[in-house]
Amino acid sequence: MDLVTTARLRIAPELRMFLPVSRRQEWHEVTPDGTSTLGHHVESTGVPLTEVGQLTVAGRPVPFSYQLAPGDVAEVPPKPRPQRLPDDPRFLLDVHLGTLARRLRLLGVDAAYHNDMDDPSLVAQANAERRVLLTQDRGLLRRRALWLGAYVRGSDPADQLHDLLDRFSPPLRPWSRCTACNGELDPVDKQEISRRLESGTRRSYDAYGRCRDCGQVYWRGAHSGRLEEIVRSALAWTGGTTPG
């Protein structure tokens, strides 16, 4: 009788996008060595642990630190959606996701973004402010110091936004944040900012908001049809409504 020396990983279909094209099969055979954890074996296939749900072996939940034994069969599922967080989700986006950051701010989601921040600085800010780090860099998600991250699916900003809303289901408060700096908007009296407005704007609009951080002034009429459509689509995806 042959002695079993290997274990098997069953990768869920939702996670196979992370596997090399030549290895996008359901089953992966690994060799337990008494040192490597189950989490290490999963990551070795190319799947970031930030995308993995509850691992099980023989139907029993096990942690990432579990040591595989010969003959084990481990189920590797995706994170359940929506992925719940303790408080309202707060995000930090890497340098390649600037458009997504602006769209999240348009919807009133707290989305920090810098176009010049390196990986260690991103991890430090995400940890210090308890923000979910959003990226398409799998190497960044594998940094052990990172408290929580998520891979953003899609190359088009509309698809990326849909993925983010589907995964975290953050509360939406459209038109409540500055799309330039992420600051919150406060109502401001028209007379207080009158000198900053074009004459046509002063005549046409009465309700204004001002960013409490950078001072940028907004009025509802400034939103193009494209921005209105982004908001409408997001609310339709989530079943939300615009606050009164």
C-alpha cells in the first residue's frame, strides 16, 4: 500500500483568478514539511490571505497557522460578502486607484488617497488609522504588518466601485465629502462665500457646502450628469437612498 505523503488544497472558483494561468485548476497538491503553515501553502499558490475566508480541513474550521498533515484536504473559500467591519468602513487607496478614491468620496465614503506614498507608508497609515488598504498589488497585501487589506477587482473604475460596494457595503452619503481631499462638507451661507462665486452661479444657486479641511466650495449645480449617474448607479447597486 502506497504511503500518502501529500495534502490537497481545494481552491474556490472565485479565487482562481489569482493563480497562474497554467495552474488555474481546482485542486493543488502540497507536501507538508512540519514547518510551513496552511496559510503559507495557500499564499504559495498566489492567493492573498486577505481574500480567503474560513479555512476548513475535513469540515473542521482551522486557522491560517494550522499545520497540514499528509492526507489532509483543505477547503480554501473566498471572503464572505458583505465583509463586515467593526465600524463604518474607512479606506486607504494605493497610488493606482485615484479615480476609485474620488468616486468613493463622491458617495460620502471615507477614502484617503495620496499619489506619492510608498508601500511602507501606506501600511503605516492604514494601521494607525484602522483603514482597509485597497490595492491591486498582491505583494502589498502579503505584508505581515498590514492589519487589513483587500484586493480590488476590475480594471475599469465603474467595475472597481461595484466590487468595493459589493464586498464592504459601506453606508453611502452622496455629496457629503470633498472629492479633492476627502474632508467633510459643511453648509455655508451664500453671503459668506459670495466673492468666490461667478455671477451666474450666485444668481442660479442658493445652497452651498464648504470643505472643512481645504475650503473648497461646492454647490449641487456643479455636478455634471456623469457624476449624477455614478451616484444613481451606486444607490441602485446597494438599494440605498440619498439622505434628505
